[in-house]
Amino acid sequence: MEKKRHILQKITLFIGVVCFMLSLVCGVFLYLKVNELGADHPISASFLGSMFFFFFVGFLLTIVGKADVPDLRISSLEKDQN
């Protein structure tokens, strides 16, 4: 039985997937710019840095979005004790 996820977890999961897509887009642009300008150009380095950033932010946000976070509200604790 899967617990109902909070709206913020759903948003986090969505943003994580978007970051993975942005990482893929940066990878395509990196490939095109390396062929056009070379690997030593600052634009190629910025696309590589952006791809790295978006990949790991997407990885982190996807894990946070899929985590099983307990409900720590006081009202839910009182119901469990009764």
C-alpha cells in the first residue's frame, strides 16, 4: 500500500524529471558546440557544467520526491495513540 504523497513531493518529483530533460538538452548542445568550437572553448565548458548540475539536481530531487516521508503532524500522532 502506497502512502499518499504530499503536493510538495509531487512538485519535487516533477522538477526532478524536468532537470533530467534539461541535462539531456545541455548534453546535445555540448555535443554540437564541441564539434563546432572545440572542447577548450568556454561555451563548451559552460554546457558541460550545466549538464553536470542539472543531472545531479534531477537525481537528488527525484530521490526526495519518491521518499517515504512520515506524517509528523501532532493531530496524526494523537489519532495513533487512541
